[in-house]
Amino acid sequence: MLSVLEVFRVGIGPSSSHTVGPMRIARRFMHSVARSPDAAAGQSLKVILRGSLAFTGEGHATPRAVTLGLLGYDPETIDLDCADQAVKMLSESKRLQLNASVQIEFDPLRDIVMDFDRPADLHPNEMECCTLNADGQTLVSKTYYSTGGGFIASKAQLMRPVERDFVSAGGTVPFEFGSAAELLQHCEREALNIHEIILANEDAKRPRHETKASLAEIMAVMMNCIDRGLETEGTLPGALEVTRRAPNLWGKLCAQPQANEKEQLFDWLNTYAMAVNEENAAGGKVVTAPTNGAAGIIPAVLRHYCAESSKSEQDVETFLLTAGGIGLLYKQRASISGAEMGCQGEVGVACSMAAGGLAAVWGGTPQQIAQAAEIGMEHNLGVTCDPVGGLVQIPCIERNALGAVKAVNAARLALHSTGPMKVTLDQVIETMRQTGLDMSSKYKETSQGGLAVNVVEC
């Protein structure tokens, strides 16, 4: 069973599926090839991107991410200044250090291939990595998939039949659940709230103090990302030349400290969410929540409602554990990949998670929390992923701002409810999954439809 610490990953922008995932894949491939008996015979290396990775790879900085992964960099620990220098040296030498004794030819401009003709197989984000000998014959070839939120899988893993397995690395999970209904049953039987159930399951994976420390680090990275976004002015990279708006909005808010807080609620949430996603678009350090393209919603709600409360540490833990538990349901029962589900699987899921997390902080019952999460998704069903120019900028940045506002309203509506849900969280997750399957590929992170074809790029 997955962990909430896998839902919230520290990485770099602009995309968890197109940047973080490919970097992790490339790094894994290099490690496996370095141990291969054919390592010494390898003369060159090639990476082939298919599906959404090909169609929007350039705009999502996928070639650079692949290069960084081949150089051994990890998204969670990368030093961007050192990484930039390493990429520059590789572009000059065109040679990778495979292991202590073997170098292999690799020119990013030549050897990262966008395959627009052959469709992706098991998942829209397909990446094939191979080494070749001096005659151009393939020695080692492996196919991987970036499945959203920084998660990756080999072809063999995706082809494996799905089985419910609740055994963690540290032992058996005490509260097995594969649906929201089962999660709510645990809450009722044990007289516990959702965050307490999730924390008990995390205890089976690692000592509790480590989980709490990791949650605190996730919060710190989120808040630092907001701070950088509020302070950094200028234009985002890419042909759209989008101007950062968060610093200007922040300046206006700070200049009116006595303004009506209720009237300014949208402004605060908009500013925080946009600050994160402008940082993400610039390739900065963010937390997938649950993806990079939707990374601004949860931090915005956390900042406004939890960061400065009198019991902020407990509120943050309650929020993240609850939101993370909801994210696990989407990951395991549907998908959080924009290339599979459209933006309903990114901003929609983030909105649902934030709504549930905030309802928990506000003292909601498990049923009210599940209802908040359901409302958050119900009104994001069918949202497409159609990034203009293949960049995670338009409509992505504003869509996060709107998602944060919608999450708060969903939580409020749920806490005002007096009866049982007419639509359950499980039903809305299944509806999202079916909608994603029915959605044309034009609207699933390929930039072949919607705004991406109706807006002039530059």
C-alpha cells in the first residue's frame, strides 16, 4: 500500500510526469546498465519519448530532465546550479560516465528522440532507453512509463495483474482499505478520524517521528516555494513570455493590511497558488501535490488556514495526512496523470485533496471530510489538459488559483451538510476514471486540442 510520503514528493518543475518521472527513469536505467554484463560493450545511448512525453516534452523540459537523470541527479536532492554546469559539460564532451571504467557516447540533441509516429503502449507517457554497440545494434533496451505525480513503472510492472496488497516495507498495515467506503468503515469502527487511520498505517512503514519530520519538511518546502514565488519578478521561460503576477498581487495585499479579510479571501488564495505555479513553471523546487501542474492548490490552502494558527503543527499534520489519504484513493482507484485523465486528474484531484484536508482541520467528521473531497472533484469532472505551447503556464497557473478557492468552498459546503451524501467519494472517483478514458487524447496533455490550438503561442 502506498504512503502519503509518496503522494507528496519534493522535485523540480515544471512537471511531475514529464520532468520528475523521466529524470527518475533515466537515473534508474543508468544504474541498471552500469551493473549489466554488456556495460563494457556499450558505445552509445539513446532515449525515445512517445505519447504525451513526445508531444509536450519540449515545453515540459523533458529532454533536460532525461539528461539530468542520466547524469545521476535525483529530483529530491538536486542542486540546480551544479546540475546546469554538468549539463553544459556533457553538451561539450558528449560522453556519459556509465560506471567507474566505462564511458558511453550521448549527445542530448541527437540521442533524445521524440517519436510522434509510434503510439505509446500501456500508458501515454512512454520512455524507451537503450544502449547500442559500435555497429548500432541494441544491447540493452528497457521501456518505462511515467504514470503521474513522479511515479514511474517498468513495462513489466504495468503488465503485472493488479492485486490488493496491504503489506508495507515494515509489516502489515493495520487498516487495510481499497476504497473510501472501507476507509470510512475503519473510522466508524475504531472511533478515529481519517488522519488518525492514515497515520497508523504510516507507522507500519517507519517510526512515527520520521513521518512527522517528513511532513514538516514537506510543509517547509511548500512554504519556501510560496515565498520565492512572492519575491521573484520577471518573465517565465518559453515563447509565451508570461509575466509573473504573484509578486504584484502580493504587493497590493501587503499595502492594504486593514482591508476586509473576507473580501480579500480570494486574493490571498490566488496569490499563494500562483506563486507556487509560477515557480514550478520556472523549473523551481516544488512539492508534487499530487502533481507539479497542480502543486499550488494544497500549499495555498495550508498557508492561509494552517500555517499561522495557534496549533499550526497539528493542523498541518492533520491536513496533509487527510489530503494524502484521499490522494492515495485517486492514485490506486484511477489516476493522477494528466496524460491519462486530463486536468481533472491533476487540479481536480488536488482540489479534492485540499477540500478534505481543510474539512478535517475545521473539525469535520469522516463523512463530512469525504463529502468535501467528493464536492471538490464533482465540480472538476471533465476538465481538460490543453497547455498552450506545451508549457505548464496557460491555463495551468490560473487554474490552480481557481482550484484553491473551489477547495475551500467545497469544505464549507460539506461542513454545512446535515444528511448523508447523495454522491459518494468512490462514485466520483470512478466517474473521473471513466470520463478520463472517454476523453479524446487531444485534451490529455498533448497540446493538440482546446486552448493549445486556439491561442496564438507568441
